[in-house]
Amino acid sequence: MTNDIPAAVQRTLDAIDRLDNDAFVAAFAQDGYVDDWGRQFRGPDRIRSWSDNELIGKNVTFTDTKVTTPGNPITLLTQVGGDGFNGPSHFTFDVQADQIASMTITA
């Protein structure tokens, strides 16, 4: 990874690496959301539930992660592994006031 990744995004990635759902949810703003291929999950309770079922609860791994679009929003391309979806995905993060306002997952 590079220093071009905002601290809030790095905290999110670190939480995913540690499979730490509390830290993952805490990285988001109170009204933040996850957009998983068009399905939106807004607020801490819905983000936690989504992660339990789709991300950290599926023992997700990210490998070969690289920045494809720098700035804010920032887009990362990563190889997703684990007990759920496996394959390449783009994750676009919008950071506001050092918290994740949104995380959008696309092909």
C-alpha cells in the first residue's frame, strides 16, 4: 500500500485484515453507508449486519490491493477471498471528516 490512502480508509482495511467488525463499523460516519453492487446499507446497525453476512462474517481477505483512482473519493482494486464472494472488486471510499461517508463495491 502507499501513503496515498487516507487514514480512515487504512483503518477500514486494517479492520478487515483483523476481521474486527467493531473497528470496521467504527470507521464509518453515523450516517455512512455501504453500497454493495447497488444494495445500500446505511448506519452502524445495517453496516454491521451487512458485514456479518457479507464481509467479516465471511472471513474475507483482500490481496494485491492497489489504488486505481487516487484522491477523494479513492478507488482500490483488490482480490477478494474468503468464504463468500471470491474475485476482483473495486472499492470506492468517500472520506469526510476522517470517517468513511461511503464505501461502494463494484466489479
